[in-house]
Amino acid sequence: MQILFLHPNFPAQFRNLAIFLGKDNNCKVVFGTNRREGEISGVYKAIYTPSREAAPQTHHYVRSLENAVLTGQAVYRIGEKLKAEGFVPDIVYGHSGWGPTLFMKDVFPKAELLCYFEWFYHARGSDADFDPRDPLNVDDICRIRVKNAPILTDLYSCDRGLSPTHWQRQQFPKEFQDKITVCHDGVDTKFFAPKPGAKLVLPRINLDLSHVEELVTYVGRGMEPYRGFPQFMEAVALIQQRRPKCHVVVVGEDRVAYGKNLPDGKTYKQLMLEKLSLDLSRLHFTDSLPYHEYLQVLQASSAHIYLTRPFVLSWSMLEAMSVGCVLVTSKTAPVLEVVQDGVNGLLVDFFSPQNIANRVEEALNYPQEMNAIRANARATILKHYDLAKLLPQHLQWIFATKNSESIKKRQTPKISKGFAGN
């Protein structure tokens, strides 16, 4: 069995699959990526580098398509090199959108092509037009339509696809949805587990909040409107006014991971710190954290705020629920697939810092009453998003091919009960 993963990041959504299959002596695993950092035992990394970026003179509607084609060319060259070295995959499994899977049916025509379909772009009805203060112009609308070009190519070319949530699958054209299975990547519930009474002490960054009784947490890849960072910061200002002993910890990089940068070059963190009156001695920015420190933040949390536009659902929300956080979260479509108000989380109006602050106060004022919500949050993850249950399903889906006799004869790898993805 030979399998080729493709993702510009490493290992991203394929982390647990690569870790498991890398331990299987019957599998040869290659991971094509643009990222040199990181390694997984038993997994060979094949680094691809596009020859250039989209040209400045390229029409701005199609720059993302040109970049996808350049990426696809680079991956094609890697594929030819692998083939010359004797590696011909039975299965190619890649993330759609950035271009690595575009030409895999050309370089490996007999391979089963699987695509991870995370998002299909719409100008209306989801993330792009969600904020009325950020209206779309005609260029935005046309550019968003063209941005789907490499994804549409993959939808046509792939043998099968997978999306992590039903909400995300519903974004894709109806005529292709039958090709797409829903299966989440899964949360390692043994690692992301509650630790009652935990206090936050991170010596590496000189952060000691062991004396703090009220700790509000927020996690994101970046700090941007897509994940409600401005509203979060406005809510923090209100919370600090009302609760002089409350501390807030923000995990994430000072950048925009999704959406637009500010036109003046400032970051949203800089903008909100200038705009609001905040007690910075009780507001702690950690930057990104390694997993074990990030876990400690969640375990010490009194209330965890997660806000999102109608967009891709973040791993961090499910990980916070697995830890048993009291989740204060936006009443938006991707969240509503998982969270029921007052049952396993507290729902808020994305655009209302006042509502966000009120529900955080509810969590802080009634810690005993929140125990049921904490327990239900973890129970939700254990029932529907547990890696130990979903990884076998994911593997079964991968190997459910009809094209290759060598794969059909091979049983799906067995997972030991002690397997942990982290």
C-alpha cells in the first residue's frame, strides 16, 4: 500500500492519519508539502516549491487560480520524481483549493484521488456578506466566484471527497455533494481532557496566573473579524469594568489568518488596543503556543469565548469542549451544528459585545450551575467527534476504493485501543 498526502502545510488535517499510517509496516507514506518544518516517524516528506508567485499584472480575479496552477505544476514535478524513484501511489489524498491535487490524475492516472473539501466560496449567504459594515463590491463578488475554479476542477477530477462537517459540505454545489462524505478529523479526547481545579502557569513565557479565580480565554490562529476578534475585545473591556479580578488570556498570532488586512497596515490587535480602555495587567497575549501549553490554557479556563462568521468550524472550539470548557460562542451556522444553548454551551449574538459580556458573567457568577454544561460539552465530543471513533471511520473511507485490486485485497489497518494522535 502506497499513499501520497498533499497539503501546503504539514501535517495539518492529515496529522493523525499520517501518524497512524506511518507506523504501519505495510504502508509506504509520502507527504507532499510546501513546509520544511516538522517530521512524522515513518512518513517521507517531499517538498515542493512553486517556481514563482502569480504575476502582478495578472487580473486580480484569477491570481488565486494562477497560484493554484503554479502549485499544481510544482507538485506534478514532485510526482514525476517520486515515480522515477519507484513510488507510485495507490491513493492520493490532498487538500483541495490551493492546487496540489490539480494534476494528480495526469501524473498518477491509476491512483484513487481523494480530496479534502474544506470550503466552497459564496458571495452571498455565508461568510463574505455576513458583516453589514463590510459590504461587498462588484470586484469582490466576481473574484469570489472565480476563486472556486481549482476546487471545481478537483470536484470533477476526484474519485471521492470528504468534508469535516455537514455545514461545510452544504456549501458545495448540490450536483457534487453526492461525491462528498462527512467525517470530522476528530479530537484526541485523551489529550484534550478536563483537569478540575487547574491553574495556569506557563514558565516559558513568564506567565503565572495561579492566583487568578476568574480566567476568560480566547484562541485563534490570528486576530481578525472572521473570528470575531473586535467584538471579543470590546466584550473584554466591558468584562474588565464589571469584574476587577478577572483576567483574560488570548492565544494566537497578531495577524490575519482569514479575511482582509486593515488598509493602513495596522493589525486588529493594534487597532483594538488603541480604541479601547483596557487594563493590560489583566490582559495576556501569549502568541501561538505548543500543544501542551495550549491545553493548560483551556484546562484553567473559567469561560472560553469562540466567535466565528458562517465559515469553517475551528478545531479549537471542539478541543475546548473536549476539555470541558464553558463555551460562550456565536449563534452562527457552523456552531449550531454542535452547540445547543444552555445545554453544552452558551450562545451569543456575534455582533453584540454586550451580549457576549453578559453571558461570560453568567458563566462566572454561577460556576456550580455551569458544571452540567461542562459535562455535556465533553459528552458531545466523546459521542460525535472523538478521534478514537472517527479515525477508524476515516481510514475505512480512504480504503473503500473500487479502482485498485491491490487495495481491495488489503484490509483496513487496525487501530489499537491505546492509539493517541498527539
